[in-house]
Amino acid sequence: MNRRCGANRGFTIVEIMVVISIIAVLLGLLLPALSGVKKRSRKAQEINAIRQVGLAWNLYANANNGAALPGYLETAVQEHWKVGYEYPDGTTIPPAPNYTGDNIAGPWTWRLLPHLDNALVMLHGYRDLISHDLVQDWQNADLSDPYTQSIRLVAELVATEPAFGYNAYYVGGWWAMVDFNGTLIPRYRFYGATIPSFGTPGGSPRRVSVVVRSVAQIRRSSELVIFCSSAELPPMTALQYHKLQDNVPGSHLVIPPFLAEELQWKTAGAGPGPGSVPGGGISVAGSGDPSTLEVVVDTSAPIGRYTGNVAVLYADGHSNSQTPGTLVDQRKWINIADQGGFQHQK
């Protein structure tokens, strides 16, 4: 009789609360670890994607007599060269659609996608577009009514907001039509760049070629940044930078710490402006907290998705994940830079 009563004895409310508390503690310990594993997995996928983009960059060069992929072609340049690019369904991309005036065909993105077998996920994986059927969307879209067709928005997104920015000002070049002795010809920005006389009294600035036009010109392939994860950002503090979401819209461009003589971004907590620092502001970009950046002007800057580190691809094809502070060295961005604080005049 007593054994029967003992066998049917249930848990007390105290015992249940203790079990629930233990489970809650275990979940509290496990969830951050699982979150960290997920972030590291996403970072590994990002590194693999940027490596594939690097392979496509080399395929483009091989198919174009070793030429470095142009970073941006303004509309007039496309018309002058009579070049055209296509959406995945074969539809020609107009240089500047009338509905917005945006130059969707300008960024490097559409020139490289064919060498990626039009795998949109390689460029937009951060938006989780793995299942997005881009070709089907184009086939079903009414292109005569662009205002109401979301596919046009997708086209702009693909063109301007990939996960990885291209070091386009210094590799491949940003091309525009310029007046040369009364004739308009295509030229890339900084084609007439000069560098200071290195402090020589009475010395004159020396003209240099800061833009890589062909892969063969690259002399420090293991150091020169070609692509890295980036976003178009307004001036912001380091704290705001840390709050960036992993799905913040990307940028087709990434700009080094100095663009010509203008400071773009620096490590968080770095010192005064470049005009007041001897030596052209080397310490401005290179001091402070190396784990994050502070954007100084509206610019496209490196960002660290998932783990806080930046996914970077170099000219020799290797890729890795680095703290933002490791990218303040101008030698990583400009082929002929011989010092970390290298600057040039426009």
C-alpha cells in the first residue's frame, strides 16, 4: 500500500522550478555559443564568396588581354567605346535608363557577373538572395513599365550594392570623358596625379601613375587590396560603426583612408586632422582603436560583417578576414605607394 503511494508521487513545484532554472541557465550558456558559431559560419561563406569574385576578376583579365576590370564607366564613356552589357536573360542594359537617370551599367558588377555564371549569391549573399530567381524575374517583367516593376529595383541593387567594394579608383579606374586639347576622350581619374617632392627644398611635384590598368603592372600582388566588404556610410562615430547590421547595404566601391589628399576614414579615436599632422597625416589613419573605424566624410568604407572583421581579397588571389585597423596602410590600396601614409595630388 505504501509502496504504491510512493510510486505515484509527482514532482513538487520547487523541484519543477529548479529544473526550469537549470534549463534556463544552460540555454543562456549555449545560445551565445551557437550565435558565435553561426556568425563564424557566415564569415566563412563570405570569405569563400569573395575568393570566387577574385577568380572571376582574373578570368575577366584573361579574357581581355590582361586588362584590369574597369571599376566604373560613366555613360559617355560607354557610348564612346560602344560597349554594352547584358542582364542574365540577355536583355541589354541601357547606359542610363530614362526612368531614373542612374547609370546601372556603370559599376563593375555587371561586367563580372558573367564570369561568375551570373551567381547573384556570390555578390549578394548578405541579403539571403540564394533562392532569388533573377532570370525568371526578368522574363516575366514588363520592361515598358519600369516604374512599377521591382526587377528594375533589383537591377539597381545588383549594380550598386554588392557585398564587396572594388578598389576602383586605383585598380581598373573610374572612367569619364575629359577635354584633351579640345577633344573629348576617355580618361580615368587621377591619370595626371602627382606626388610631393618628399620635402626637398624647391623641389617640384613628380607625376606618377597611381592607377593599375593591367594585372601585369601589379608589383605587390600579395598586399594590394582588390575587393573587400564595404558599405556607403555617412560620417559616424566608432560606436555607431559597431552597431552596423550585417545586412547593411553594400557598395560597389571601397575607398582607401586617403583619396588623393582628402582623409576619408581612420581608426577610431585617431588624432587630429591631416593638416595639422607632420608628414601628411600618417598617424591620423594609423592610430586609435584598430578594431573599428570612424568615417570622416561621406564615403564607401570597409565594414566587418558577422564577426566585426573585414573580408579582403588581394591581387594574388588569397583572401582573409582582418581587423579594420590593418587596412589604414595606403600601400594596401595604391600599387606604387612606398609608405603607409602615401598621398598624391589630383
